[in-house]
Amino acid sequence: MPRARKKADLPEKICAACGRPFSWRKKWRVDWNEVKTCSERCKRALRTRRRSA
């Protein structure tokens, strides 16, 4: 059985909405390249910002 990775070794991205860094999560394993926001709240905020602009 493979050893678990340390949280510090996981890839990170910068959230497009809030600008804070966020780490890889298991639920994003299939579409990590398409993930742009750290949370649903940031995703909603980004969507409303684009609609109003």
C-alpha cells in the first residue's frame, strides 16, 4: 500500500476570486486543471462579478 502524501507536498493554485492559495483535494483529482476557485462561495462571487461587468 502506497504511503500518503504530506499536505505540504500537494500542488497549490491561487484562487481567481479571492487571491488566496488553495491545495489539491481528492474530489478535484479528475479535473484539477479546470479548477479555478477555492470554494463554492468564490465561484459564485466570480460568476456575479463577470455578469455585472
